[in-house]
Amino acid sequence: MSGEINEEFVAQAAEPEPAIAPAETYVVEAPRPMRFPNIADVGLLSILLVFAALIATIITAGSLQFHLLGVSTAKQAFADIRYALGWQLLWYLFTLMGCIALFPHLWHTPFFRGMEWRWSAAADARGRLMGTAFFCLVLAVVDGKLMPGPENAPIDEVFKMPGAPWFMFFFGTLLAPFFEEMLFRGFLLPAFCTAYDWSVERITKRPAPWPDEQGKTVWTLPAMAVGSVLVSIPFALMHGAQTGYSLGPFVLLFCVSLVLCWVRLRFRSLAASTLVHASYNLLLFAIMIAGTGGFKNLDRL
């Protein structure tokens, strides 16, 4: 009897104890960094643009009250290039000041770094960028031959204002390219690219990509293509008033905008697209200056 008990005890002791299942391990993925500029930033920029326009208008109205530059009525101001461009310059400057004051707090990075200004990248590629500007000039020449604009476009009337050509020259080569690139390729293009990828990620349940090794947002090729088209339409329409919304100039501006978007995305540098934009405008003005004898024969425009 005792032998049977000992054998049973030994058998039980020899049996391996049941394995205890290990506790499940849960990996909590870190949240992706915020992508900016985004659509919300574009909304804030729109508010800044409205307030800046209001301030510029108030200053302009005050200038009329003091008969600044010999102008005292709104009708005279509309016909004076100094007031027309002065108002636009104030609008740009107050918008830029608002951006520099607001967005670094939201992005937790300096404004121009958030815009991916990256002048060094533009300087390193300056040869290719100059070639790109010349390519845009070729597009303009071909477009002018195939789809010429109207004979008496609104912009031609602006050039006939006293002193307008040289004011337009300096404004169009130094100031306008920077502010237009900041608006369209600095804010709108990244926002549209991010919005496209964000929408696809929500539909496909795909996680957002991490920034690259330099901390820059990664966009898919379809997002960049769609974003470039969406940016180029309002860019061309914004300049449409100058050419009477004719088809030829609209197609040219749309194509030039696509090139500028490609430059911005290819070099990840807003300075690069700004340099191409300014150089393209400079080439156009150089042809105009040469063709009119230094803006002395505007009937040749």
C-alpha cells in the first residue's frame, strides 16, 4: 500500500508544472509630430490678410486726409501708382508682421524655418534655378505666340500711369515674388499636400509618416501633384484681372505656377521658388525695357 502511494507521489512530482502564459505586451506608438502649415494655419492667415488690408486702408485714408503726395480723393488715389502699390505694400508688410508674431508660437519653431525658407539650398542650386526661370520665359514666349492676350489689357493701362513702369519693375522683381511665394508655396501648397495625405490616411487607416531625417514633412507623390494643381488655379486667377481673364495668360500663369510648385517641393526651399519667380519677372521686365527703350515708348508694349 505504501509502495503504491510513493509511486503515485513520485509520478506527480515528475509531471511538469503547467506553463504560465506570459502577460500580453502592448506597444503604445508615439504620436506623429504636427504637420504645418496646415489648413487651420491657412484659415488664420486669411484672418491676418483681412486685418492687414483693413489697417492698410485706414492708413491710406489717413494719407488722403493730409493730402500726402498731393492726392486728396479716392479717385486720384486709384489713378496714382504710388498709392496703389503703397496700399499693397502695407498689406503685405502687416500680413508678414502678423505671421512672424503668431505662427512661431503655434509651430514651436521660427517662422522662416517653419516656411522652409532654406536659402542655402537655393544658393547651392542657383544655376539650375536660373535655368528654370529661363524655361518659364520660353513658356511665356510660346504662349504669347499661340494664345496671345488682349490688345488693351488692364495691366497696359496701369503701365501708362505716370512713373508706373519703374515702380512696377522694382515691386514686381523684389517684393511681389516673395509675398506671393509665401502665400501660395509657403502656406497653401503644404496645407493642400497635408490635407490630401490626411484624408487618404483616414480612409485607408494608414498611419501618418514620420518626418524625414531633417525633420521635414513627408508627402506622397499624389498629394504633391494634387496640391500643385489646387495652388496653381487661384494663383492664375489672382493675376487674371491684369490680363482681362483671357485664356492665354491664364494658361501661362497656371503652367508657371506648376513649375514654381515643383521647385518648392523638389528643393524643399521656399527661397528657391522665390528666386525663380523673381528671376522670371526680371527677365520679362528686361524684355519690356529693351523693347520700349527704357519704358519711353510704351506704345510698343
